[in-house]
Amino acid sequence: MIFGNTGALTCLRQSIKTFSNFSVLVSTLDLVMEAMPQDPRVDECVNVICRCLDSSTDSDELRSAVTTLLGIALQNHQFLIAASLQEIARQLVGADAQDRM
């Protein structure tokens, strides 16, 4: 084992997972902006998500914006984007539940 402390290993794994989730979210937001640039609700959701990522404070607001964006993607028949957003929303719920423990 590289780390003598299993807590450090858990922290490292969580950091890598968080970075991976962040990368997927940013890539998905890029796709959203390309696929649905005409919808003003998209801009609003993307701005909320960016603000939440910059401040790292309000996970409820972040989850709400991702969920709203998921609904917009479905309305616009952007099913691959919706699937990605659904997975992100699911992980946000799971991460929030872990933080509360």
C-alpha cells in the first residue's frame, strides 16, 4: 500500500472521482451550449452551475440546475446529453448523501 493511512487513500480516491465528475460536467455543458444555444433557460442553468462550481457551496442549487437542464435536454430530444446529465445528477445525490454521514 502506498499510503499507510487508509483515510488518505480514501481522500485521494474521492479527489480523483470529484475531478472526473467535474470534467464530465464541463464537457457535457459544452455539448449543451452547442446543441441548445437558442434556449434562454439553458444559459440560466449553465450560469447557475458555473457559479456553484466556482463557490463549491450550494449542492442543492447545483443539483437543481443539473436536473432542470436534464428536463430541457429531454424536451429538445437531446437524449445523449440527457443521459449524461442524469448520471451527473445521480452522482450529486450520492455525493450529498455521503457528505451528510
